[in-house]
Amino acid sequence: MPARRKPPKGRRGRSPAARPAPAPPHDGPRTAAGNQPAESLHAGPKALAGVRERNETGHAAAGREPPRRQPDLRFHATTRIDDGIRDLDVPPVTEDERLLRPAPRTEFTHTDPWRVLRITGEFVEGFDRLASVEKAVTVFGSARVAPGDPQYRAAEEAARLLARAGFAVITGGGPGIMEAANKGAQEGGGLSIGCNIELPFEQQPNPYLDTLIDFRYFFVRKTMFVKYSAAFLIFPGGFGTLDELFEALVLIQTGKLYHFPVILFGQGYWGGLIRWLKGRVLREGKICPADLELMVMTDDPVQAAEFVTNAYDLQTRTAVQRSDRERRAMAPGIGS
């Protein structure tokens, strides 16, 4: 009687029956990374660590020693708290966090009125420091891009061309793409400006800044970016870059800005986003075809600089025309 054949084995000697069953399809909500929703409630510290890591990587790639790891105590709001009553893994409280966190109603009468004065003072300082800026371009992008990267060189070249055309260059003041743009601005003989934001760890500005302004509140800083810019030049970046991109698009879409160029540099990087906007958002009627016309994509620093210059000329002509119309509309009532 022939011997019974053994069942075939899979990899590493396991029989097919021993292989793990395929994971069941997701039947509930998941994070964008595919994990349980509860993970999103605890991901903040890891995300913050990623922000710190990207800043450190950017400085190290440029040959500078990264900022120290201890909390930044330069800002008034960042105070030491007894280790016995606070988890050491919790980052120090920034002014933005103090403003946004829930608080008892009675706290309003003690803290919020004073906070309003601090916010007002921050607006006043920003307006005062940037009052002499007649035309500028804000450049956004990742902090971890190294000087040898093609994106770094492109940002540097674009900023150099814009500076030679008479534009100041504004960035967040950090490493990576921001550093490249500030460096290019100085090489082109233009004004190089950095608008730094308070974070729960010490930051180190890049060394190519003529003017550095520190902000506690993101929305005050964002106002400066928009108010003093004639265009946004947006290089590949993360959530912060996407935030500035979509805020500019909303301001244009709602008529708060006009003839304001939003230039996406790097068609390979931004192409997937544009395809999603077309294939999903536009197709479902969440935006209209004209909304996609608000963004211009290029891989050429010369094209980017030329487009900004032409758009600024149009902005200037339009502003004069609007001013003339308003003056004529007011004329019949003058002296009556």
C-alpha cells in the first residue's frame, strides 16, 4: 500500500491551512493611516515630534547644529511646571494652545480681555515692522529640504529673480525651502523677511534674514503673510504648506483677494492633489471648474518670477481703477 502523501507546505514549512486568514474588510471608521479612530486622539505628541524632527533635519542638512531639545523659554507663556503634577511628555503650553483650549466661563473675566490686548499688540508690531514693505512674495515649503536638493536650488533661484525684480521675500524663517528663499532674496539684493511662530520647542531661524518677527498666534502671522504679499509661491511641503495654500484659495474664491497668484512649484509633487480635486471634489460639485484656475503649476523659476511680476502689474492697475471708481462715487456727496 503506497504511503500517504504529506500535504504541501507553504513558505517556511507552514501548510496552507496554517496561513493567517486575510484581514476582514474595514467595517468602521479608520484614521487616514488605517488605524483605529482612537489613535487620532493620541497622535498629537508624535506629530509634534515630527515637526521638531523636520526642523532639526533641515538645519543639520545645511551644516548647522540643530536647536537644543529642551523647551524654548524665550516666550512668556512657556513656563516650567512642577514635574510632580504634570506629565513630562506633555509639551509646554503655547499662547495658541491657551487661547484655543476650553476654559471655565469665569476665566474669561480674568484672562481673555488681557489676551485680546496681547493679540492686538502682536498685530500692531507686525504692521509696524512690515509697514515699509511695498511689494513682496511669500514662499512656503518643507523645512527638511537640504541645500543640495533640486527644490532648494529652485527656491533659491526663484527668490533671487524676484528680488532682482524689486520684491521682498517673506518666509516662516526656518530651514529648508524657507532658508533657500531667504538666501536667494539676499543674493538678489532684496529684503529677506522671516515670520517665526512660537512652538513648544526651541526654534532656530535660518541665517539669511534681514528682518525677523516672532509671533505667538498663527492667525496673526497668517495675516502678515497675506497682507504684505502680492503672490504665494508654494513649494512641496506638509500640513503647514497645505494650510497656507488652501487659505489663499478661499480668500480668492470669496473675493477677499484679487489677481493674487498661487503658484505650485513642482508639477510631479502637486499633480496627485490636482487629480484628486478634479476627479473627486470637482466631479461631486464641491468646487466649480473656475476654482481650479486659481492655481498655476510650474517647474521653472523663471516662469514663476515672470508670472508674479505680470500679476503685480495687473494688481496695481486694478487697485488704481478701483480707487478712481470709489472717488467718483463719493464725489456727488462731498460738500453736501
